[in-house]
Amino acid sequence: MAQIDMIKQKAVEVPCFFTHGAYRLFGILHEPASAPTGTGWVFCHPFAEEKLWTQRVYVSFARALAGRGSWVLRFDTKGNGDSEGLFAESSVESTLSDIDCAIRVLKQSGGENLGIGLLGLRLGATFAALAAERQPNLAKLILWEPMTDGGRYMQEMLRVNLTTQTAVYKEIRYSREDLVRMMKDGQTVNVDGYDLGYPYYEQASAIKLNEGTKRFAGQCLIVQIGKEGQPIRPDLKALQGTYRSADLRQAVEEPFWKEIKRWYGEAPDLFESTLAWIEGR
């Protein structure tokens, strides 16, 4: 695929802290380079180490949107990046509250007439979908490779801990059941250097994103990211059916949210497909 022009014009990027309750959140506000399009975007980042690996892709796509006239706010939730608070004290509920706060901040920046869209990847897409249920006036929702089963995803995170135990101790000293019991007792479990606490684990494990009918009535894009010719995941088809208006598309990219050989500064096929949807092509 030919390289697409991701930035039409250069936009202004403003680092900022904004207060949310007892702590401050850090964000980068991308001001539109041209006349505002009418929709601003809040980016919801993935979980833990996946946030690190996707950072450059998020930056590149934020710049692409701002270069086309959109306000964009990238921000770190509680205990992540440069935001205040401890990761171990975060939860699904605190994350959703942080997203609500970020929406208000973007509204203040872009004006009350600014329509707001949410964009997320992996568990960040899951949070975006959940946040949209709390924000009935949202205009658009973009879900890149959403995790529909929070319990399964949390089990994957516990598997990371087991793999680390094997690498360090040459054996598994604490089973998954042990790890869950430790969290219930008030301890944290290390996942790739992040201290996972029980509130986060418990709340995330209860998420079943592809069940029920969604309140969100705006436009929704669901994107499966993977190899060319890969079948559409049944859970994403089910998720599509929970929305009044949702498009389900595929993008051919490597799993750039992991540590892979190829360095991802941008994801051309994903970007092109998403921009085409936003612009109505």
C-alpha cells in the first residue's frame, strides 16, 4: 500500500495537567491546524505495557486528525504515564471517571458546540465503549481491536505473571488462584512491572462488552486488526449487533501493542480505514 499523507497541516500540541478530584491527569491537547471539523476526539489508551508499545501510533494518528481539523486530547489515566496517583489504586471505575473528566476538558477547549468522539485500542477500546454508555451525547465511537471479555483478558494478564515467575525462578511458585487470593488480601500482583490490585482485576473481569443492547446511539466503528484474510472474530460480530449503527471493518497490521520486531511509528492500513470512515468515504 502506498504511503498516505497522514498530516495535511501542522497542528499545535499543548502539554497540560488537569485536576480530577484529588489528583491531576496529564495530557497532550492537539489543536486543529485548520477550521474545526465539529468533532473532537479523546483517546483512551490500552492497559499497562500495551500503552507503551502503542504510544507512537497514538501520537501519529492524533496528529493526522488534528491536521484535518479535529481537536484531540491524548491523556494518561490515574497512575499511568505522567498522571498522578498509583497504578495499584486504579480501577475500571476510576478509569471511566478519568475519561469523563477528559471529555469535559476537551469540551472546554473546543467549545460547547464541539461534538465528542472516543477512540480506544484493546482494553482502551473497551473503556471507550463503556464510557460511551455514560455519555449519551457522544457523537462517534471508534473501537480498535476491542477486548469484549474482560475476564479472559485479565486471565491473560495473570499468565504474564506466571511467565515471569518461570523466567525468574525457573518454576511457578504462585498459581493463578494464589495470585487472585493475594489480591483479595490486599496485595498487588506484578504484570510486566505494573502492580495490579484487586479492584481493577475484579471490575475488569466482570466486563462482557458484547452482551445486551447499547444506549450509545451515535456512529460506531469497530476494527479488527490482524493478518490479511483472517476471519472476523465472532465476538466482534456480536458486539456490532449491540449497537444501533456500527460498521465492522478489518485492518491488516501486525500486533503493534506488543514487543515485535517491526517498529510501528504509524499503522497505515488502520489509519486509512479509520480516516475513510470518519470522512464518510
